[in-house]
Amino acid sequence: MSRQIKTQLNDAQQEAVSYDLGPSILLAGAGSGKTRVLIHKVIHLISHAQVDPQSIVMITFTNKAAGEMKTRIQKAFTHVYGSNSDVAGKSGIGFVGTFHSLCAKILRVHGHHIGLRKDYVIYTDSDQQDLIKQVLKKIDGGRMTPSFFLNRISEAKNQLITPENFLDTFSYYKAAHVAEVYWAYQSQLTMYHAVDFDDLLMHAVRLLRQEAGLLAEFQSRYAHLMIDEFQDTNIAQYALAKLLTPSSGNITVVGDFSQAIYSWRGADIRNLERFTEDFPTAKTFYLEQNYRSTQQILDYAYSKIIHNQTHPILKLFTHAQKGEEVVEYMSENEEHEALFVGKTISALIDKHYGNGASDPYAHFAVLYRTNAQSRILEEVFLKYGIPYTLVGGTRFYDRKEVRDVIAYLRLIVEPNDPVAFERVHKLGKRKLAHFIQALPELQVYAASGSAESVMDLTLAKTNYLDTLDKDNPEDYARIENIRELKNVASTQETLTDFFEQIALIENEYSVGERSKNKGRGVRLMSLHASKGLEFDNVFITGLEDGLLPHVRSMEDSYMLEEERRLFYVGITRARLRLFITWAKHRGIYGRRTYGTKSRFITSEKEIAPYDPDPSVSASSDDWDW
């Protein structure tokens, strides 16, 4: 290893980079510089171990990450060896990309061995929806939605389960029905010379298992295989990684199992156990020095994640400042919680970011378990002029399911509303017919009923919720958004009042869109969306049982651990300051309920309202508490 590389790495990183004689596991904690380690491992293999660059394969989980990795490898070579160096010219390694892109590449060339044409078509999500709808026209889907079947077919494919052996593995309610639809769906794909994204993995595994000569060719062609974000691999991806492991046994997997938060996508945390069983000589390296957060934040994170029992726990440390204590704050209700967040941000802006920063609010992130929780934060921020950007999401009142329900309600008040009518019409002729049939009853009820009760009756008459699959995480999020809309309705006496409230908020949105703050400001996002990001100041809101941990995970110890890992991910996004908030009372499903402090919050002491500096008045004086 060159002296210049050594100066850029700590001792643990140097050991991980220089190991090149067999399988290895890099347990890389949050903010521990794992990308730097991977880049320098490539440099070491080429420049020191004399490995042919074309024999190195690096698998990432997104195309964006792959592109960034390629760029950073090239820059690192140039920085270490100079732009005119012969070594720098070798930095184009054999493959950097996702599992899916690697499989697509393999199948284009060798797919004919399993009957796949070279010009096969890859179906997008919308293509899959269209195809499954065609299948369901021939096979009675009952009241199950297309997404219900696609979700379960994907679950099977992630486990390499074919239609023929589906019922050998699954025995849940409707399993036989799913197996029938799965078989018909797969037959249609074959007929159209098409594959979906899950098929790319499944077909590649089948190809390599079937063609021993081809498998041997791949295993000899590649000298080193590296897999990033290993904690996020599913069974099919692990099988592929095991098959493609070079005959030399040089496979490196990198991950932090305390950040495994995607089981709902098929990720299987047990792949680490499988790896240690299949590669018993694998050497494990622990990257625990953190370059992001203060020690106070790292200690707080450790105090939470240490309660998990099913995966390795890293105790992160830093040589940076100890930092400010983590703030745990209990509010009276969700409105006061949002006000506390807004007031604290304003005070911290005045104290730390008031020296002409172009976008001082960008140093703040507010995280939550469900996207429905963004509604009250958006409204408070709009009211008090705090610029914000929703990351990985859509403004609450712009979400499809919210606009659908509002369109139904507007037609009750004004049946000739062309915009609302067009939206309902696009939901389907059958749904429109049911609604028109129920419209007279709904109008009579709306004359004296509350906005909330009219919304309940409308949802019942239109069967709108029946189109959403509660077992599909995306559909469940839509259901939660509708329930949050019901919370809004519960605060208004009539539909007219309800529409007026929405119009006022929509007007605030419009002003914000026209302002110079568009695309800037505080980042609002779900905990899932925050993975891989970092901010000076992080607020994690809604720390109540039923929200975090989520109500659907509280009775399952395995899922409860994933919820704790999700909390850990949020905590470790913070660089300087961390705020944890919860509410004594919260509106849920249109009812005011008493909130139970999350079991993840172990402190029993009462926390006084936080004020970063009582002497700072500025914009925090006029907040209406």
C-alpha cells in the first residue's frame, strides 16, 4: 500500500484495504468511510496486488451509487498517482453497477441457454400493472387488487420460488389464488419475450446453475467480487453473489446490519449468517471510527441499538468534539410538536446560521415514520414562513389518494364541478357509476352531517379503500394519508369549512412555489428516505408506540428490531444536534388519542421545553403557543 493511501486511512481501514487473500466481511458503521475503503481497496488491488482491473466486479444498489463510485475511483487514481500515470489509466474496472444491470448484461449474451431471446423486453412497473390487469380479466381476482398479486409474486421471485413450487412454500389465505395468477402472469411474460426486474435475478441464477461451463467461465474470469450494502440483499441476490464468487474465493461484502431497514422489499438480514456458513474462513473487519457525528449522538445511538439481538452491533466512536446533549421533548399534541420544531429551527438559525448563508435551513432535517405525518409540519412551516422541501415525497394535498377523496367530496357539494368529475372519471367507469348511484343519499347526509362523517360514508359507498392492499407498504402509506385527511375533516364542522381550510393551505403552497425558496429549506422526509444522508441538525418526530415502532410491527420481535434499526438510521443522520420528540395526545383516524411514549425512549425524566439560548429572541418571539 502506498504511503499516500495510508495517510488517508485509519488503522482499521488500512487493514481492510490491504486484505486480498480470500473472503472478507467489512462491518462498516454509519459515517465510517466505507466508500473510501472500497475505492482504496480497488487502488490497492490494481497497483499493489497487480490485479487486472477488468477482473474486478463491484456491485452497488443503485445506478446513481454506481456512477458516483466510478467517478470517485477515477479521481482517487488521479489524486494518488497523477493524471499521467500508467496506473491511473487502468482505473476502468471490469464492472461497477447493480445486481440487476449485471444480470441484464449476462442474459443479453447468454440468455438463449434458457430460452430467452437477446432482444427480450424489460417490463417497467406500469407495464407489470397493465399485464396483471389483463390476466385478472381472465382469472377472477376477487376483491384483491393488481398490486396485491404483484407484491406477492415479487416476494416469491426474491426467494427464487417459481409458480410450480409456490404452494410448497406459501400457505397463507389466497395462496392458491396467487399461485394461479402467478402462473398465468409468467406465461404471458414468456409469450411476449419479456421479463420483469425480479426475473433478471431469477433467470440469471437459473442460467448459472444450469450451465456449469458458463459458471466456471465467470468464476475464472473475475478475480475479486465486492458487494456494497450487503445488509440489503435478498435471497436471490445472495444466491447470485455466491455463484459469481471467483474460484480464488476473493469476495468482499460490506454493510452495517444496524441499518438493515428494507425487509419489506425482500432484504434478508440472515444473509450475513449464510455468508459466514458458506465462507467459514472469511475475515471480519470492524470499521467503527465515525467521521460524521458527535460522541453524544453516537452514544445515544448505541444506547438504542444495543437492545437488538439478531445482528452485530458496532460501538462507534469519534475523535471529534463530544457535542451537545441529545434533546428529548414531550409536547402536548402534534400541533405543539410541529411548533416546537419550527421555533427551535428559527432560534438555531439566528444563533448559528445568521451570517449570510445562502440556504441556512438546508442544515436541518425533520424525519418521521410515515409520510402522513408531514401534513401538520407542512402547515406549521407555511404559517410561520419556514421554507421546506419534501424529499422523496409529494406535498400532502398533492398526493393522489388525498386528491381522489377530495374530488369525491367536492362532487357531493357541486356535481357539475368539471375538474373533480374528470378526476373521479379517471378512477374507472365502474367506480364513477357506483358514486353517481350513491350521490343523492350522500347529498342528503351532507346537508346536516359533519365533514368527517360525510367522508366516512363516502369512503364506504365508493369502496375506495378496497382498491388498496393493506399488506403492500406503499398502499398502506396511502391508507394512512387518507386517515390523516380524516383528521383534518374532524376539525371542521361542514364540508364547506373543510374545503375552505384546504384552500387556505393550498394558497400558502402556491405562494411558496412562487417564492425564491422553492427547492430549498428544511428537508422533510421519512426515516426510510433519510438513509445515506446527513445534516447538522436532525429532528425525529412522533416517538410514540404505534408510530415508531409502527403499529404493524409491535407484535413481532423480528419486525420490532427493524423498527429500532430504522430509529438508529435516523439518529445517525445527525452531525451536531439531535432532537427526539413525541406528543401526549395525537389525532389518529379522526380521533384524539392519548399517546404512549415509544418503548425506544428509555429516559423517564421530564424534559423541559428546549431553548438553545434564552437570550435569543429574534423571530421566535411571535410564535403562538
